[in-house]
Amino acid sequence: MSFDTKGYRLTPDDGPQVWFLNTRMNIKAGAAQTGGAFTLIEWSAPVGFGPPLHVHGVEDEGFYILDGEISVECGDQHFTAGPGDFTFLPRGIPHSFLVTQGPVRGLQITAPSGFEDFITEIGHPATGPGLPEPTEPDLPRLIAAAQRHHQQILGPPPRSPAQ
């Protein structure tokens, strides 16, 4: 694998693989490769996963769903996204999502770059294929890291109606 600022190609398994909040993040491009323009991550998450309600102060965030389905809350909007759907979550608007069918697999883009630094700070290198064993997040550590990366945790993750 080679990240070259003059251009590069990565295979499906190339790119740093990080287990982050019970998800798998495969970083395809970040600040070093895009001159700070954007971060691109291929990610997967199990049914029932959802990040805490949060807001980005710097990055806009988008998800293109390849497999599975997510239920998204962005400000006062609520929508469902499945294969082939794209969601845009602007900076400054509180948002979260819940994986309702899956596991979900998608592409995440944040602009400008920097989100990769947050996930590598909170996560750890994947030690095997697939998703990590589910664990509860270290909330004080997550909240502190979010603040350092211009994000704010506002509330708990969403829950499915059955929970």
C-alpha cells in the first residue's frame, strides 16, 4: 500500500483499519493525502449501532450507503438511507443515526479532513477481519477527544423502538 500525493490506488483491504466505537473504519484518504481537503473512509457497523448525538464544529459529513440501512436524525429532520442513498449532515447541526438493517457498509466523507485523527485517537488498529466485539465506550475519553477535534457530544446514541 502506498499513499502518494501525486495519486495512488488502494485495494479493498488497503488503508489503515481501525476499530472505532464498535465499527470498522478503513481510512482511504485523509489530510496527508488530500492537502486537508477531505477524509474518505469505508466503514461498517452492526445492527443496533449508533453514535451518540453530536455536532461537528468544522466538518461537513456525508454517507453513501452500499449495504444495509440507517435511520438518520439531523436537526429536526428524520430519514432512512439504504443501498445507493446518500445523506449529507452539515456542520453545526446535531445529528446521529442508528443501523436498522445490516451490518451496514458505506463510504463516509468529511470535509475538510481531520476526522481520521479523531477515529485513530479513540479507536485502535483492527486485529482481525470483520467487526470488533461490542464494548461500551469510555464516555469521558470520548467527550474529551471530541472536544479536541471540534465536536461536541450532546446526548446518548439513538435506540431502536424494541430497546
